[in-house]
Amino acid sequence: MERTNTPIRKLLNSEKLNKEVIVKGWVRTKRGKKNVNFIALNDGSTIHNIQIVVEVDKFDPELLKAINTGASIGVKGKLVESKGKDQNVEILAQEITLYGEANPEEYPLQKKGHSLEFLREIAHLRFRTNTFGAVTRLRHAMSFAIHKYFNDNDFYYLHTPIITGSDAEGAGEMFRVTTLDLNNPPKNGDNHVDYSQDFFGKETNLTVSGQLEAELGALALSKVYTFGPTFRAENSNTPRHLAEFWMIEPEMAFYDNEDNMDLTEDFTRYLVEYALEHNYDDLEFLNKMYDNELIDRLKFVKDNTYERITYSEAIDILEKAEQRWEFPVEWGVDLQAEHEKYLVEKHFKRPVMVVDYPKDIKAFYMKQNDDGKTVRALDLLFPKIGEVVGGSQREEEYDKLYTRIKELNLPENDLWWYLETRKYGTVPHSGFGLGFERLMLFITGMYNIRDVIPFPRTPKNAEF
């Protein structure tokens, strides 16, 4: 059989009938009568299958017997108008090549209706299901849209390090990177591990964020963004936590927090619109199977401007709400999921951006307001998902940044380079972080974050 095959996605939309075509893919189902078989074939290019019509007497019976759900085949045939419903075209098979069999007694996806929990146990095969085909295509589409948006808006893609000697968030829950013998590490005079003998000559970890390094790029290139893996060694098994996840982090010189909010709104709306325009078939499937409010919720974000309020205004609204809270509301506490959901879904009925948080609950690098109590932080809240973006105007004044680092007892020796940028040509600048998997939860309507990343890394789970 010839090498060149046409993606099923293109054939299903083709208007050139009665021409010879070649398709290659995996069998979803095979059914039929004595004289004719019908094979539903899928190659991953679309949620939809193409029907292969096989006249039994034209093919080796042993070949047809070996074609079962999960088998991989190539088909040469004629693309014709379909006589069946729910499809415009089908292929009349002239030649079939069997590439790989799938024993129906052993193939785990022989039947439909498997739980998502079960599919996580066979992550090496779950891409072949409609659900994970749709999620993976949407993940690709969002990745492409992210790069396209920033490229079209004059940003430069910056590759920040995965191995780092600093903790951008001050969280302390990081994966250590070392080549030392863990059974017999070298010790110094204080009987502590002597990291000067390690590969990098100091303690190093997997990064939790590329933000600090991205700021360095922005302070020369004006607008940059990172999009890469980040890591958090948090021993959590909730449906919202991963140990390895992807972050999108733009940083912009000469942007204040108002500019930051404008970009946040434009960027996130663009991504939602892109999904609706380019992946509607996948969204329809997920809407039907998992979340029948998904498409309405995406359109809700696309069609509504975002509300902008201060943290203090948010607390006032929540305190006056005729609702009992599991987590009490008072000025100075961080907003919980129930608070975020109320603001978005009940009070404003639109996405909400909350700014000017208490400095005591935010990171050291955020620009301090004149009131001495708050910082120019920014959180974007979406329906169902809650916080999807976190950002701020960064503190560009050396003295204020240095004082804040000392107040929080952060290791000054690890941040000398970050401080130094405030000594040489400092400028107002801002940025934000968008957790890619949290975005994917919103875009797909899936509940568990393990189901929107190909190979989830969670406590006690690094199988695939």
C-alpha cells in the first residue's frame, strides 16, 4: 500500500467524491452481515470515525477475522456518498492492510463505558478513547493558540530553567536535584550535607515558576513569555493538584496593573474563542458526555466583559451575602473556592478580576500600594474553576523590594541577581501566571486535573 494517507478529518469534509483514497488508523468497531462488513475507523484527527464498507467475498476471510476493535489497518478505496445516516461519506474498500492485531479477549478497550479512574491505570492506551482524543486535540489547540497570541502581539518566547537554585514563590515544597550519593552524602564541619561537592556546587531544585527569570528577559526585550513544565512537591491527592504541571507566564516591561488586567482579559478570551472556533466537535462531545453546561459556560466567558473589583470590595460583598460560609470571611484571609464561585456565578454573573490583596498573603515581589497594607496583585476568577490566573505589578523599587525580602527572611544570597535588576534601568513592569491544566479543566469541562494532562504526576504515581 502507498505511503501517503489522508487524515480522516479532511475526508469527512471532502466534496470530491468517487475518487481513490487511502486511510490508516485504528478500528473502533466492526459489524455487519454475511455479505458486507462495516468498519468504523479513527486516526485521531477528529472525534468522528469514517465508515469502511467491506464486501466480504472480495477479501481473505482470515484477514477479516483478524480485524477487531483496536487493530490497526490501512485501507485503499473509493470515497463515495454514504447511504447511512449521521455521515456524508464512506469508503468502499478495495484493498486492506493489517498492521497490528488486537486480541479481543485481552484488549482493555474492547468495550465502551470505562470509568476515568480505570483509564488512568492504562494511560498508555487511553488516548484511543473518544474522551482523551478530544482532550488531547484541545490541549494541542490551546498550546498553539497560546504561542500564536503572544507571537501576534509582539512577545518573545523565553526558555527559563527547569533546574534552579531559587524558590520563586517561597513555598519550600520543591523537588531536589542532586548527584550526591544519598546513602553516604558528604558532610561539612557542621555535619550538614556539603552541597559544594554536588554537581552544581549548591542546593538546586526543580522550578516552581519561570517568573523571576522571565522578568530579566522583559527588562531587555520588553515583552516575553514562558510556557513550560513546573514542579511542586506538595503531598496532595486532590482533583486540582499535580506534581508536574505547565505554566504560561508573560512578563511585560512598562506595564502597570491596569495594563496587566487588559492583557489578561484579552488573552483568556482569545483562548476561549479559539477553542469554540476550531474544536467545536470535540467540545460538543465533552458537553454531551461530561458537562452539559460546558459550551454555554465558554460562550458566557466569550460574550461578557470581566468585572474588576478590589479585594476589599470583594470582602464587603461576601460579608453582606445572605449565605453561610464554610470558611469565614474577614479582611486579611485569602479567598476560598466557595467565595470565588459566589462572586462569579451569583453576584456578578461574569468573570471577575480581583486586585489589591493584603500584602501578608501574597508573594514578596508584588508592588506595594501606598496604603502600606496591600499589593497590586491580580487574580482572575472563572465560573466553576475559580482562580485561573494569578499575577501582579512587580515591585521595581530596590529599597522596597530589599526590605520585603528581609521582612520575610528570604535568602538574599539566592536573589542578589533579581535585586540587581532594580539597580540598573529599573522600570514599572507586570506579569501573570496561567496554569495550563487549570485552563484545560475549564476548556474541557473535565473534573479531575489528572484527565487533562497526558501523563499525570501525583504522589506515588509516576508509572508512565
